[in-house]
Amino acid sequence: MPADLAVIGLGHLGLPLAQAAVARGIDTIGYDPVRAADLAGGRLPCDGAEGILTAADVRRMLSGGFRPTVNPAELGRVRTAVICAPTPPAADRSLDLSQVAEAARALAARLRPHTTVILESPAYPGTTEEFLRPILESGSGLRAGRDFHLAYSPGRLDPGNRSHGYAGTPKVIGGLTPACTESAATFYGRLTDKVVRARGPREAETVHLLETNYRHVNMALVNEMAVLCHDLGIDLWDVIRCAETKPFGFQAFRPGPGVGGHGVPLDVPNPSRGARPLRMVELAQQVNDRMPQYVIQRSATLLNEHGKSVRGARVLLLGVTYKPDLADQQGAPAQEVATRLMELGAAVSYHDPYVPNWSVLGRPVPRADTLYEAAADADLTILLQHHRTYDLQGLAVKAQLLLDTRGATPAGAAHRL
């Protein structure tokens, strides 16, 4: 059965796109050999998808006509195909494009003339033209820009953001030709309130590069400010509160135990072209990568000040996801914090209303059933993520020692990062 849209890759980019399309009445299939079977049964895959949508969301999509599939033949009967395959960091911290290649080969073998193909996966500048285009053309015998449309559009989803949903977030599009751009713009114009046309796919890809690195660089700055202010005895949170009243030239970022999420900083914009490293991004990565260790140092100091050692200490971690009020654990610093504590001999437990089971170093971590009792029993409680369900004032009273890495507790109620 023909469809208006095929979403290839049903992860943190593809599922929200499919949800938005179904909500607008667009006949949508979702191709994903790993996740489609679970989604077709109204279940969330056990790979962090619960941090993107709920099972109820999936069931509503299915009732609206969404068709998850593992059959690549379905890709040959769509007007628009959007590749949302993940590009996780490789061992050398470059982007692993292997899943994009797999998705492209599955599509290319069935690609029809006049189809609009859009890449949304995080990518280096040049990926659409130099990596994706040859796979599509060699596998289909068609030529991009003449026989089918090809464009790039960076994913801009902010999971859990209630102010900026899919429709309210402008969509940037860069096509191989002006006609490619307009074809992609026509598609996204059905989903979003505003479409922004870039000069081409390289410019659109570089939008993703700039937006992702902007977040990491500014978080690194405020993380360094956190260490500096602690050393000088200055209340950083009060500094930020005052600074963000400036109506121009400043955007408030807040420190934390590390930087998680799906947006990987790219200090080398395109290794295959010998691009010069972005030195500021490289430095930002180093700063942000040190934050879990800084949390451990602060924890050890607090325990020592109260006559206790990390070895043998009972440490309770609160919130092990990368964002508040979501189950997504992608890149969350909780893993490294727990690992380092365990290696130092601490007895680690955790609480997170969105994560029923959690493992570190291949071993399950005990989950606290009764939060207040667990905080009262622990030698040290560390707030790593501020979920709205946490009554931090009450926890500050119950906990023997509370280290707040998010600045969420009332002033003076806990030790802040």
C-alpha cells in the first residue's frame, strides 16, 4: 500500500517525526529492522525509546494509521523518505555513519523517480553530497537532483520541552538543487509553522554543527565557572540569577555533573576532508569530560569533612537520566559517577522514577524503593538530575549529606556543585 512518508530509523529523531506526521494526517510507515516489531505491537523498544514517547503515544499513532515495518520493499512506494538513522560516536569520537549507510542501501534498491529523500541524522558537513548521494545513486541507477530530490535537515528535537514542540520549532532545509530544497520545504511545511531555507546541504549540515557545539561550549564555560566559584567561595547560582537579567548578549546555562544527550560535539567538522579541528570545542569536551571526576572529588571531600571515607560509604544517586522528567539515559554522567564511586569502594544505590532497572559495570545497582528512608540511611546523597517529582527541601532535611549538582535545592539547604 503506497504511503506519503517513510521514516527510516525509529529512534530519538524518527519517532517524533512519525508522530508529528501521523497527527497531521500524513500516511506514514516507519522502517526499522530492530524496533519496528515492538512498535507494531504497541510496545516501546527497550533501548531508551521510553524517553522519547510513551507506549500510549505509540498506540495512538497506530490507531492513526502509522505502520511500523521490517519489510524494506515498503520503501519503494513512498513519496518522501526521511533517514533518521543514529550516528553514535565511534571510539575516536568521530561519527559512525554505518547505520546511515545501511538505511541508504535499503532505500536505494527500491528508490523511484521523483521521490524526495531527506537526511536528518547528525552528520558532518558534506555527508549528504559525498557520502549519502553516491550510495543512493549507485544503488538505484538514478541521479540526485535530476531523477529524485535530495536534501538535509538537521534534527532539532528537544525531548520533554513543553514550550517548543515539533510544529513550533522552525525547520532548516538545504537541498542539492533549488528544486530539491522546495520539495523538502513543501513536505516540512505540512508539519512545522516555519521553514528556513539554507543555501544547500552543507550549510544545513553546518547548522547542526554550530547548534550542537554552541551547547557544549557554553556548558563547558559555566562548568569551569562552577569550579572557580567554589574555590573562591562565591555563590555561582546567585551569579547566574543576576546575570540572566541582562536583556541582551547573555543566555543562561547552568552547570552539572557532565553533559549527556544525543548531540555529540564535533571538534573535527569533517575528518575525511582534513578539516582543521575546532580548538574551542576540543577544549570544551575536555572540561565537560572532567565534571564527573569533579563530582567525585567534591563527594570525597564532603565525606572526609564528616569523618568518613568513600570506601565503604553508602552513596545514593538521585536521577540517572540525561534530562529531567525523561527516561532517556543517552550519555548521562550518572554512569561514570557510579563507576568511579564503585571503583573507590563505595556502596552505590540509586533512585529514579523513570528508570526501574539500572546496571553499572555489568552489575545491577540496587534501587531505593522508599526515597526518604534511603536518603536518611545513606552517608551521602548526590542529586544528578532534578526530576519534578523530587521534593528537594524534604530530601535536604532527611539526608545526612546532600550534594546538589543541579543547583535545585533552596540556598543553604544542601552543598551545591
